Amino acid sequence: MSTYLDYFELNQEPFSNAPVSRFYYNSAQHSQALTRLMHSVSYMKGLSILIGDIGAGKTTLARRMLDSLPESEYEAALLVIIHSGITANWLLRRIALQLGVENPAQEKLALLSQLYQRLLQIYESGKKAVVLIDEAQMLETRELMEEFRGLLNLEVPERKLISFVFFGLPEIEKNLKLDPPLAQRVSLRYKLEPFTSESTEAYIKHRLRLASCPRMPFTNEALVAVHQRSGGTPRVINSICDNALFEAFLAREQTITDKLIHRIADNLGLQGSALPEGQQKPAAAVGASSRAGGTSKIDLAEIDRYLEGLGKL
């Protein structure tokens, strides 16, 4: 059965929204963000924050940063927060597991002792412990913020024993205010802005080139329309362009015009901004339920299984 990949002679989907490292686009601001974050963890400055709106490429950048930390120099891990109802103890145990603590204790003081000893081992081996936290806006309680502050207090005379990098929506700023002393420990803030029209065009061409596209199917007017209707947000650019390739394939058209882009954007409910009309903050990926009427219960074991599955991707 023929697909749009065959029709446009592509070796893989160029506009998948999965965080495929091969398709990473090193825009000027992504390069600047990564340079600053790498500097921060290199000198173990404590807590750094990367902020961006929905679809700005935070997860892709987090994975890129993880891949960029040499194993010979860092004991690094990426933790994805997928539910706002996690407990402080669960968070500490996940961090301990990610950094190599075997059989983390259930009791908090014992767990902190295990984690401290592991951090000392990492330090004495000449490495640096770094934990990247994706979807950090899900950390919505003062108790969680206090745990991060406590971990950042673990240090030796020369430096801190652990560094954190938060990747998330602008709500992170509000969450940090739950624990002002932690907010004062932020050593670096960087915000990802939407692509410019030039960056949008370069991004689309970059993805098509990596998918071995033999020619440019989008007209110049179509590229302008993609930028206008996506608001320069990478995830929305991907959605528009993927749909455009598929619709052109169905119509047996070799060229994608601005007319087609506007029709697709209308169908997706895009009003020339980064978000579809009425789109809200995404719900948690696992175990999410309404908070109306009280606090929802979550299955932390289910979240553990989900995160273990992410590590196998």
C-alpha cells in the first residue's frame, strides 16, 4: 500500500512530534539555551530553568542535553513528571534510582542517607551528578519544592553534590514562589521563544533534508503560511506540515501551496497563534482525574511502570 512517504520519496516521517534526536534542529536560541545549561551543570551551579510554551521544544532540548553530557564526566538522568499528585517520598526514590541507588529505602531519613552516600561516591569518582526534570510545572506543592532545596544543600567544601535542570511551562515560576529560598537558588533562567519566519523555513527544510526528501514540496508562500498559522511553535509546525504532505499525497499533488496550508490550519482550529483555539494546558499522562471535589488518588506504581517504559524507547 502506497503512503505519502513513498509518494514524496521520504525514508521516514519528517514531521513526527516524537522527540527523535536525529531530527533535532539546532536553532540559534536552542544553541544558546544548551550552551548556558551546559555551563551551569559544568560548574555545578545548582538549579537552572528552561521555560517554554506548549510545543516549544523543551522535551527535545532536554533529551539533547542528556545526550550531550559525557558519561565519563557526568552521572546524569532525565526524569519526566507525568502527574501533579506525586509525593515527595516518591520523587526522592525516583531520583535515587536514577542515580544508581540500589533498593532505595521507604523511610525518608534512611533514603536521604543512601542518596547522600551515592552522591559522595559520584563526586569521589570524579563525576558530577545532574538530574534533568521534564514537565517540571507538574511540581505544584511546597513540599516538593522544599525537597529540591534540601537536595541542593548537599555539598562538599568545593561545590554542590547535585545539580538540577527544570524544563517546563511558565507556571514553574509560580511553583518556585511556594518556597522562596529555593527561588533564590536559581542560577540560570532561559526562555524559548517561538521561531522567527526564517527559523521556521530553515526548520522545515532541515527536517525534509534529514528524511532524504529529493526536492522541496512547499512553495515559498506555503512556508510563510506555515509560520503565520503555527505562530512559530515547532510542535504546531510539525502538525501542519505532516497533514500537508498527507493531503497532497491524497490529491496526488507534488506541490504544497499556501491555500492547502490555510485549509489544514482551519481544520486544526489554528487562528494564527501558537495554540489551537481553546486548547488548554495538557492533562497529566497517567492517572489523571478531575480535582473537583477533592484530591484525586494516583497509583504511583503505575507511574513507575510508565517511566520504566519511557526509558526503553
